[in-house]
Amino acid sequence: AQSVSQHNHHVILSEAASLELGCNYSYGGTVNLFWYVQYPGQHLQLLLKYFSGDPLVKGIKGFEAEFIKSKFSFNLRKPSVQWSDTAEYFCAVNEADSSYKLIFGSGTRLLVRP
Amino acid sequence: KAGVTQTPRYLIKTRGQQVTLSCSPISGHRSVSWYQQTPGQGLQFLFEYFSETQRNKGNFPGRFSGRQFSNSRSEMNVSTLELGDSALYLCASSSTGLPETQYFGPGTRLLVL
């Protein structure tokens, strides 16, 4: 069965530090890839998504992610985090052309210290 | 545009009872998906509806069911509640379904005693 792995469950950084959150999936076919964020007390919202084309995707709030097909990975990055980035981050995968469901990773809780 | 709305926001039920949760998608959106979020299992897909038809179903027992109305509003029902059904139930809508962006609602928090 398809699955999504997020390796870091909790990450603590100081402001201005660089961020990279890992995401790997286990599906051999074509996929659509997403990163969602859940700020404290708020709805899940989309950070960025990859469907096709340039494997380096830029999202909102300075986030970007790189799709590496050979590694089945879609890691999220931000060069300099802010205190307001404190949130839980979810990677999600959708089997392209055959499914209308998202498979989510277990999430990574990021705490940014001011 | 108003976002996805879910009612009720909080619910307390006892084991054996049944519950119905409601989701109103963003105006114009015809696809509605439901997810269950728990600390132990994370976010898990329940089902997706488009134009009143269920297109995908997750690995949940038959006690979990849903439907969609002609105005795209959706309901999900859980019968014979178990303690393990305590969770945050999230609804998401999009125009025609994945891979389009799904917009999530605030969720309904269900506590089963």
C-alpha cells in the first residue's frame, strides 16, 4: 500500500536557521505531491504542490520543495525560518490519474525559538 | 468567498450512539473529501464525493458512511460509535477533485465517552 514517511517528528530551530524537512513516499507510479501546514489553532492550508514540470517548486511564505523522482522524495526547505513558522507540517501524496485521495505523512512539529 | 464550513464544531457522544457531521464546501466546488485526524494515526482519508457520487473510499469500517447532496453539501455518518472514533474530522473541498488544491475546513471534534 502507498505510504508517506516524514522522518523528523519534532524539530526545534532558532530564528534565521535553515530548515529542511524530509518526505519520502512508496509508490512507483506517477504522483502529485503536496506540503500542507497547520498553524496553532488554524485550518490545514496548502504550502505548495508539485504536479509536473520543474521539480523545484516554490510556495507561499518563502518555502520551496524539490521532487527527486529517483529517491521518491519531496523535501521541504526554507533558507531562514521565523518564529511565525512554528506549526505542524504535513507531506501528502496523491496517485495521479487514478485516485482522489491524499495519503498524508505523520507530520513534523516545528518549533522556532525567537 | 466563504471558506469550507463544518458543523457542529464540537460534539460529545457515548458509545453505541450514532453521529452525523455536516460540511458545506466553498461555493462552486463540487468535490468534497473527508479525513479523520487522530494523534495516533494522523490524517487518514475517509471518502471523496463528486456530484453526489462516491469516487474513493478509505480503509474504514462500514460504520462510516457519507453522502453528498445536489448543492454539493456533504454529510458523514458514524453509527455504533466506539471510543476509538474520537477524533477531529476534517472536510476539504475543491472544484473537481485532486490534483487540484483542496481547501480544508476547521473540523468537527468528536469525543466519544
